[in-house]
Amino acid sequence: MTVRATARGSERYSLEGRQVDALICGASFAGLAAARELAGSGASVLIVDRYEIGERATSACACPTPWLEALELTDAIVQELPCMRFTTPHGSFRYRLPWSWSAFDYSRLCRLLYEQSSLAFETARVIGRVPAEGWSSGAIAVQTDRGTIRAPLVLDALGWRRVLGAEGYQPPAAPLSRGLEVHPHIDTAGKDELHVWVERPLVRRGYGWEVPAGGEARIGVGSYDPAQHVREPTERLAERLDADRVRYQGNWFPHRLRDATEDGVFFAGDAAGHCLPLSGEGIRTALYFGLAGGREMRAVLEGRKSREQALIDYHAFSASHAPTFDFALRMQRLIPALPPRALTAALRAIGSQPLIDRAFGWYLDRAPASFAAQARPVGEPAAALL
């Protein structure tokens, strides 16, 4: 069980009245990616999260290897997986991908990503937005359990609850999927595939998975139906694989794109629905949109854009990906409805290497790793914005 590391005792000094040029709420994939883009800006930037950096993983922690290479995070990789296997009740199909997945150590990756910015960080639980009374009209006030912090540039990367938005989600009455996994210690040497099960007896609308991860397996089940509990199918899958049911980890994850800006605030990662429906892949997209949000914030700090224009541009960038998210959501609804034999036939039909290369190449290009390597325009650091 994760232990909260929110500052205590002598470390728990008040943040009341703290004023910065940019505030990043959330120190996981999206927040740290945004922070990376603000490194060396000369601005006053603060990252806040209720947990220490790298303390609390909530996913299977696997990402396309090209992204980890582009962000110089390969030291966090614990096992590379060049293949995928898809299993239905009527067949099992192994594909060699045109790229690979890599399972990684969450704590190590977060620390590596943070080191690329080394910005100020505080452990504090973000409660919500409050009126910025007595400050300039451009200030945004964010209430935490250690006091209220104000900044003209604020990014919410706190997850699906969208803490700084006017309306949050409340499961199960929300477009959220739910997942749970166990992490038994097993010998994963020689294993080279991410295994996915699409079986109605296991989970009617969803899938199961096994991710070999350097001495442990990450075995879980995800359901597109937020009302369907996944503990029992997760335990059945672990039992099928002769794995111990230990070290449980789970979370909700969104399957609908949301507005990436609201009332002057940037949103990235799950807070903006930046998690691909069907596959449930949210790490790569959190990094992708976190980088984009950070670049827009830097443009403001360097005087190349107004905050209003940066918000407009970031909103448009996120919205331009709606066709991809809409297509994936349609597939999320269609595939569980297919007769199992029809799904098996479809998996068999796309099993030729040229089709695999084309399909998975297209999938990776929806959020390409080349985006991470794009050079930032550099301008003069702006004067304090408040």
C-alpha cells in the first residue's frame, strides 16, 4: 500500500500566498513532461503533488520504446517487449511489431524526467480553485492543504478527477474505464511479448493483460464498463497463469476526450481525457500532451505569445486529435460486440507482417515520438507575470 509523503512536521511550512509564474499541479507523466519544457526558462515555476515524485504508480507502466528513447528515459526500462500476443477463446496470435513496448520502473522514470527540469517541487494536496481576491486580474488561485498558491499560468495534470475544472467526474456515472492488476515476482527472462486476452468469460467489455517486467509480471484486467468490478477476473487470470495474487494496483482511466483548457487553465493527461480508448494507453499520450502544454506555457513566459493565445493554440492542438480518439472509441464499442469467432478471424487476417507494420505504425504515429525531439524556439525570458 502506498504511504502518502505529504510534508509533515517541520517540513510542513505554509505555502499560503506563494506567488509563481507557472504552477504545475501533478508530478506524474503529463506534469513532469510539461515541467521539462520549462527548464531553463528563467521563470519561477513550482510543481505540486500530494505524493513524492515517483511514489505512486497506477498503471502497468509500459510505453512504446521510441518514446523513452526520445525523452532519454531508457535507464528506467526493465524489460523490452518487441512482440504482442492477442488471445481469444478460439485462437492466439503473435505479432512482431515495427517498434517495441518497454516495461519500466515508474519511480526511476519519474525521477529521470524530473531531473530534466529540476524545478521547485512541494508535496501538497490540491483541493481546487478559489477566487484570486486582492491579486491582479490574470492570477489563478489554487487552494492546497498547505495554503493557496497563485500563478498566471496553471496546468492541471492531476488525473481524471480534473480537480481545477468546474465539473469533475464521479464513477461509475462517467465515461471511465476501470483496471486492476497484481504484481507477482516471477522469472520473466526470455519473455518478449505483451499478452492481451479478449475473452467475454473473463471480462465482457474489456481485456486482460500480462506485461513481463524484469522479475515481476504485471497481470490485470480492464473493463470499459465502469460498473463492472474487475478484482475477480484479475484474480482468475493470475490463477490461470499460476501467479500469486499480490501487490494489487488499480485505477480509473478516461475513455473520452475533454476540453484541454477551461477558464484560463491548461489540462493534460487524464484530466483532459488524453487516454486512448480501446487500448487504454495513457502514458504516451500524457507525455505527448504534457510536452505540448509545457511548450505553450514557455511561449508565454518568453513573451512569444499571450496567455490567451497559448490557451487557444493548445486547445486547438488537443482538439485536432479528436478523430483519432473518436475512432478508437467506436472500436471500443464495436470489438466487444463482435462474435468471438469473427474477432478471431479478424486477428488472423491482419497477421501478415506488412499489415502488422502498417497498422501498428499508424497507431504509433497518432502521437509520434518525433514530437518529443522537436527543438523549442527560444526567446527572452519574460518579466514576472504577476
